[in-house]
Amino acid sequence: MTKQIVKRLSRGFICVNAHPEGCARNVEQWVAGVGARKKAAGRALRNVLVVGASTGYGLASRVVAGFGYGAKTMGVFFERPPDEEKTATAGYYNTAAFHRLANVEGIFAASLNGDAFSNEAKRAALDMIRANMGPLDLVIYSLASPKRRDPDTGHVHTSVLKPLHHAFSSKTIELDSEKVVHVTLHSASKKETAETVAVMGGDDWRRWIAALLEEDLLAEGALSVAYSYIGPEVTWPIYRDGTIGQAKKDLEIAARDLDATLRARRGGAARISVNKAVVTQASSAIPVVPLYLSLLPPQMKKRGLEEGPLEQIERLFADYLVAEKPAPLDNAGRIRLDDRELRPEVQSEIQAEWPHVTTENLRTLTDFAGYQREFRRLFGFEVEGVDYEQPVETDLSW
């Protein structure tokens, strides 16, 4: 494909294209950061599977496992490749950059671009692991999707972002108009709640672990971790106490069941890691969250607490996954990487500022500009050091 100049295209607030060089620069920065902060592992990481490996916490997990601990990694994800009319998605370009850098460092990497919910993708991934890697020491489940096709029935489940029992009203940032507005969300039906649990709950995680056990592709002592979020009380009506929260509770039930199974059959464990709120395409679609993510970073930065996805996952690996003596879990048996976000002094200041934010003072009272910049960086735009006036090759592969 002929090189082309790639300018950011948006539909509403969502970027509908991606810049390959900007995406590559993001991955390069993560790889360089991990390389500068390598730590000795208490337990070996030889083979790692990341389901949902192309963006956000999943990509950070793959970078830390591969470049921080030298593990062979297998990534599964669903991303759109480039064609004659469109660029690829950001996750596709992230993966191309990951493979290029892994090849330079002599680190094994395999990727499968397909529907991770499907039986076909699971079989293909297991075949690749058996042929090129070996029994897995770690399985990261970081899949996020608005829809899921049931592999048994073919029914397409669709998730919704709604409270459970009563309508919920609060303020949020209307990202299209950049205005602070009030939004009201009506309560979900039982069917909508069940659909959301079917998409975002623990069923698919269970299926991945069952398939790996059946094929004898989990090593002795194997760990599996699924990522979740709880957040502060200001988001609970739409998140923890809403349809998404029901799905996350189902994920926690799956973690307890899988933990028992892995302990009995491999001497391993399954955990939920509750991570900090960060800017992602998925989180930006949740009402209230964009305003919260514009208020949170300044409070954390001034206290020296701020962490991006990479720093969070480095802490997860160092303190919990490879440590000889892992850090304590919470009372529910969960890893809590959101401990710094939920410190009372951070949340009290956010609660104090929340009522005063208006459209007029949005950019002075919050870091909305930083939120926008982080969101656009997800797609490879507004990345320092990239000349967006220069043509770039968009037809990349690995």
C-alpha cells in the first residue's frame, strides 16, 4: 500500500482510524520503560497467555511478561486489519509494533487475531501454544467487548450500561460537545442484566481454563488473573451497583471456582486483580467516568501516586505474580491495585470538587485536556515525536 498521511478522524468523540507510527511509539515507550526497570523474579515465567492482549492492561501485561521477565507470550485479540480505504485499528498496530520489538530482542511472540469467545479461536490458540511454547505459567484474562456470540447457541449477547433498580442521575462530560451535562439512566431489565453478565462475566474465562486443562497446557503452579474494577462511590450506581457490577461479581464467583480447580489439579491459583481507573475506549463510554477521570489524575500526581497501565501491571507482577512472598490480598481474596486511587485524601478532594465543575470551569478545575490527550494517544494521535504531516505505511503485519 502506498504511504499516506493519516489525520485523526472522529465519529462523535471516538477515533475511527489509528496512526501506525503513533501506536508504535506508544509501545516503544512502554518497552523502554520496562527494560529500564527489570526486576528479578521469585518464580519463573516461561510461557504466558494474554486474552485481550492488544490494548490497555492486556497489552501492558504482555509487555511486562515479555520484556520485563523474558517470557514467551501468546496474545489473543480481535482487531481490524488495514485495507485500501481504512487504517487498521490501534490494537492491530500495537501488536505489529510489539512483534517487531520482540524480534529485535529475540523474545518469542505469537498472536491470534480472532473472536476469543469462539471455540475455533480457543482451538487455534491451543494448537499454537502446544506447537511453539509449552505449558503456561500464567494466563491473563483482560477481554473487554460490548457483545459476545455464545459458542454453543450462536446467540449474540449485548451488554448495557445501566443501574439496577432505580433511575440514576448525575453529571458527566458530554465528550462530543465538551460540556458538563446532567444525564439520567433508567434501570435495566432482568434480561438486560443477564445479557451483560453473559458478555462480561466469568463464563468465557472458565472456558479458557477448562480448555487449557483438558489439553494439559497449564504448568504446575499455574496462575490465572482476570482484571476488574470497583471504583469510588460516585461511580457505584452505574458501575459496581449496576449491570457491569453484576458481571464483575460473576467474574469473582468464577475466580473462586477456578482457584479451587487450579489448586486441586495444578497446585495453582486464580485471582481477580482490581485495577485503577485509566482512560480507555471502554471506560470513556460510561457516563460519569470521563468527569471522574478528569478529576482523578491531578489528585494522584500531586501526591506522587499516579500510575498508568504499565506501572500498574509492573506492580502486579512484582508484588503478586512472581514474588516469592506475594503481598496480602483483601478480605475477599482479591488483588487490590486500586489502593492508591481509593485513598481517602484523594477521594475526599474529588468529592469536594465534583459539585462545582461546570462547562465554564471544566478546563481550569479539572485536567480535561489531559483526559482528551490520553484518549487520542490510545489511537496513536498527539504522541510526542511523531510528525503527523509525513506519510506513513499503514499496511503493516507481523
